[in-house]
Amino acid sequence: MSRKEQIEKTATALFKSKGFSATSMRDLANALGIEAASIYSHIKSKEEILQRVCFKMAQEFFEAIDAAEANAGTATDRLKRAIAAHVQVLTQNTEASAVFLHEWRHLSEPMLATFLSLRDKYEARFRNIISTGISSGEFSVPDEKFAVLTILSGLNWIHTWYKPEGKMTPAEIAENLTQMLLNGLTTKKQALYDTHAHLNTPN
């Protein structure tokens, strides 16, 4: 890795463990084993690193959902692929995922507004899938936004417990979560019925 990449990787780990606000440039320099002053020859500020992490992750999420929706299929098929794509991005780099999900609040304007706009657009992609499923009769959802927030909230904690050496691969995690999100905790017989009926979201 280049020195700039090393700085970004180390800072990301510190942002996850200590939080953005509690991480100082001296902390970063100590972790890298260099003088704090030398960091500024590679980056302007620690917020520059936060911006790079947040917007790089945002790009990865959009590229993943673009690929998930590239193939035709039912709304259920598209939702399954979108969930799997989201899980794949989250598990590729759990430190960056944690920073993306929790430290974005420390972005300053105009980057904060840009980030929030991207987040809204990403959530809208999921709402569009849900809306399509409602129109086709696949899903029965009282509130599209609530359904999407429930799905994403269920997925976005993966970075806190996922380990590459764990029992399940990202694909298996996505499959299990998809089954639970679409079928809840129903019995196999009821789940089979629900798969051909509707996605029920509680009020």
C-alpha cells in the first residue's frame, strides 16, 4: 500500500474503535509509527479521510445494487439480490462499514448534505423494489419506507459480529437474513405459503 492508503486504513480502524471525534492526528501518527507533522504531507485533515471512507463506501453500495438490479426478475428476486449485494459490501471491510454507518455525522457541509442525498437515493432504490412488489401482488406492506428501514436496520448490524472465519459466508448470511426478513419466524409450511403470497410487515 502507498503511505496514503496506509494512513486511510489505520485511521479507519481508529475511527471504528475510538470514534472520529476521539481520534487525534497524534493517535494516528503513533499507530503508524511516524511523526504527526509528516501525515500532513499526505492528507489535509482527518475529515478528508472520513470523506474518502464514506463516499468510497457509498460508491460500492451503489455499484452493488446496480449489479443486483441488472438482471430481470420478480420484485422478490430483485429484493433478494439487493439484500445479498448489501451484505457483500458490508462484510468486505467491516471497519469501513462501521465508519460509514456511524461516523458520517461528523462530515461538515457541503459534504454532509451530499452524503445524506446519496443515502436517500440508495434507500429509494429499495423502496422502488418494494413498490414494484406491491403492484405485482408479491408484497403486502402498509408503509414502503418503514419496510425499507426495517430491512436495512436488520442488515446494518452485521459489521458488529461478522468474522471472515465465522460459520457462515456472506452469501449464507444474506440467504438466512433474506428468509427471515421475507418470512419472519413462521414454520416451514407457513413460510412456503408466504413465499408464494405476501411479504407481511408489522405496523
